[in-house]
Amino acid sequence: MSDLNFSDPKSAELYQLEKLNHILSIAVQAPFYKRLYQNIELPLKSLYELKKLPVIDKQTLCTEGETCKKNLYTSSGEGFYTFSTGGTSGRMSFARYSLDEFHEVCFGAAYGLTACGITPNDLVANCIRAGAFWTGFLTSYRALEMIGCNILPITDNQPVEKTLEYLELMRPNTLFGISPTLVQIAQEATRRGVNLDIEKVAFASTPLTTEQESYLSAVWPKATFHSAGYGAAEVGPIGFQCEHCTGTEHHIALSDCIVEQDDDGAIIATSLIRVLQPAIRMKIGDNIEWMGGECPCGRTSPRFKLLQRSDEIIEFEYDSMSLEQIGSCIGNFKELAPVFQVRLDLNGKDTDIIIRIEAADGDAVDDYQLTSRIYECLCKDIPAVGTNRSKNNIRAFKILVVPSGGIQRVETTGKIRRVIDKRFM
Ligand SMILES: [Zn+2]
């Protein structure tokens, strides 16, 4: 098959429609989809008719999956992987991929990494955490293998001190990890005065924030940044970044996914890979904005920008505060790493806020003056905790600078829950 992402829109649509109808014809063998589509005429005559199918949110699938798992499977299946789709939400839910489907997922990830500049010549340290039903390490190692890279399977399963020892020993030119891991490696390298001479930083899971990218650039000035793309454990690859995509811009991965946007701006994704446990018109929980114009890379696949997630905006009585605001304020302090967590507690009718921020080096931890400067900066830049604090019923607002790695990681992935909101629990 030629590269669908370069083809004319008509051929791409025909390819997607054919693959979709194939999946739908099998999907109705699963009791859940059989019931869901009982009044819908299949096959669909155009991609536009996809709108006739109901949108499925994660919640529906979770409930369905837990109470009667078999309802979602199109066959009892021989040869499959079971992956966790729980992510940072804390609740375990699972998705089943056949071995062939998982091969395609990895191929999609390899396509994305190649499109944004990872080559067979790279010596890549794979620092993604392994195990615990997470797709992360398995997908990345197979994707790197498909590209033909030289691979160091280091993982993030050991303390950062040990990871740095391995890196010093092997001298990779490319580091691959999720953002909190990459920042922690950079901090540890700085602390110990180790020059790793990194040329490429590849990241998975969530895009690097502006502050994270500039932090890593300061430690590794030669480094360029490369994304493994955007996807969801329950859908597979959704978008990829070419060398011209910046921030949260992505091309749709046309051979793997159909992307729609609902009236509220939310992304709805249909996997063109998953047949054993289809994922059709799934609401992922992210909002997108379409991008116009042509991409200089020559690909015709449409581009979208991921917008700030709704859980990245913290609402109060009167106005709100975003993680982006906090991040950009923290970016002003070279003593701090771009890694933080906001905790909200209810105290009677009032809210108490604690922001934990990791220090770039140990000296910052007990620096009272630094803490008050951060406090002042946040109050000045963010009206919700500054001028509007009393209107928002905010009682205490506290900054804690903690050592590198001092914010608790999600054990299975190494990710950080950026907001812990105990107000509604
Ligand atoms: Zn492009």
C-alpha cells in the first residue's frame, strides 16, 4: 500500500470507507455493537454516514467492559494482548488487541517517529516504563525495531541514578521517554555534571509543554524534539507529527483512524485497526481545532491541533486557572523544573490549594525567598488566585518546592497526575 497520508482525498476516503465497512460487518458479531446498530443500515455508503452511528464514551465502554466483557469482543480470539486503558485516572480498565492489530499499532507509531525525524542511524535509549499492562514500552520497542534503530532497552523501571549510569555507559544520541522521565534525567545529569551529548529527544504519551522543551534544550543545546504521535490505548494511533508540526499540531494517521469533531469541539475517533474489540466513534476526552492550508511536508492528510484539556482548567466560584498559566509562570524560574502538581481540598465552603513544584537542583528546596517570589509571580499572573481570590473562596494558597522526583508518580507508567481535585470527592 502506498502512503495514504500523501494521497488525494478521494482515494483516502474510499480506502477508509472500505476498511470501516469491513470492521462494521464484523463488529455486529459482538453483542454490544449488534444491539447498538440494530436499526442502522449497513454497509455505509459514504464516510458522512458514519454520523448515523452513536458516539461511545469511555464510561459506556468501561461499564460494558466490566459487567459483561464478552459483549465487546467479535470472537473469543486466539492470540491477543490485554492492555490497561486506565491511564492516570486511577481506575483499571482494559482493551484487547489481536497480535496482528498490535503489529499495526506499532507500525503506526513507527510511521510517526520516522515522519518527525528518527532514523535507522540513531542509537535510541528507550526509557519508557515497562510492564503493568501498559502499551508504552512494548509499542515503542517494536516501533523502534521497525524503523531499524539501534536500541537500548533501558526502561524507567529503576531509579533515575541507575538510568543515568546506563546512559553514561552507552552514550545514546537519542533519548526516548515521557516528559516527567526526560526532565528527571536532565536534572540528574545536571546535578552530577554529566554531559550526555543528546542530539534527539523523542517523547510519547503527552506533548512536551513549551517550558519542558526549553528546559531540556538548555541542558542539551544540540537536541531536536520528536514526537511518537497522538493516540489512545482504546483506539491506537490517531495522529502523528511531521517535521513541520509544532506544539500539539498533528496530521491524522489516515490508514489507522477516522477523526471527527463534535459540535463542542471534542475529538471522536474510529479505529481502522481494531477488529477483535472494535473502537467505533469513541469520544477520547480531548478537544481539537482543525488547521487550514497545506503542510510544507507535502502530506495531504488533514491537520488538527489538540487544545487544552478540560481537566487542565481548574474552575472556581468566580473564574478559573489553567495549568498552562501555572507552567508559564514556573518557566520564569531557572531554579525550578517544569514539573508540578496542583492539589485542591475543600475546607468548609472554602478551597485550599497546594502547588508542588520540583526543584531543578537541591538548593531550591528550602529557599524561603524563592518560594515567596514564586508565590508573588503566580498571584500577579493568575487573577483567580490573585485579585479574585476572595471571590473564588480560596482560603489557603501554598507553594511547596520539592526535590527532583518528589512528586509521586503513577506506579505503572511514571506519569504525574497534574491535578488532584479533592473538592468533589
Ligand atoms: Zn506535515
